[in-house]
Amino acid sequence: MAHLLSKGFLLAERWSALPGRPGSPEIYHNGLGRYFVGRPVLDHEERVTIQYAPDPDGVLEQAATTLRRSRFGSYQYDQDQTFPVTRRLAYAAFPDIRPKNQLPQLTEEWIVPEVERGECNATQAAVLGLPYRHRVTGETIAEWAERHASAETHP
């Protein structure tokens, strides 16, 4: 899991902490070779403090360390105390920053049943316009999005 969180694009949008709004997530170095995911927040006296992401299993720390060593391992980064995070790592650490109302990403849980059964290949499925379906529920992406949109409007 940690390996996957350290892959992908870096979080493109970065923002500063404002009253009532935390800043963008970053990797923080503790000076002892460990790296943690956190974000700046303003306390009640408008002083900047760091809110660290809860990480009971150490997965976020492992992903942060992997990201630091793989992408920012050069000596030119040795003096830095903070590093950018990937979008995956940021969303895992702080789910409240995940963009809302977006269709689910096509992962292994979204399949084209006809391709899975060997009735056609992926190119043929695309030409025929066969829909992706959820592996468990069988819903199409449009059905899934509609169900989740109606669930948000009706508590």
C-alpha cells in the first residue's frame, strides 16, 4: 500500500493555511531520518502549527519515506525540511481534501464483463461501446454516479 501511495503525480495545487482552512499537505522531516505527512493549520492565536495525519499502521510514514528517498534523495535536498506529496498520499492522509462529485477512477474493481469472459478484447469492447461495470455490484459507472448523487441529496 505504501508503495502505491508514493507513486503518481505530485499534488499540483498548494495553498497556505488560512483561518478555518488548513494548508496543503506536505512531508515533514523530523531530523532523525523519519518522514511524516502533515499540513499547516492556524491555531486560535493565528500561529502556524502542524497537523499530522493519523497513521496508526505506519503506512503513511513508509510512503512518505519512500517518496523522499526516491524522488528527493539527491544531496541537493538534504537541507530541506518539507517535501511535496503525491495526490494519492495527500488524499489518504487527509480525505477531506479529496475532490467531491467525481466519477470513480477505473481500477481493478471496474471491468468490462465481456472482456473478462473472453468474448472480445479491450479494443473491440471500446469500438462497441461496451460499458465498464463494477465487479461486485454490476452497476455501470453512470448508474453508480447517479446512485451516489441521490444518496448525497437524500440523507
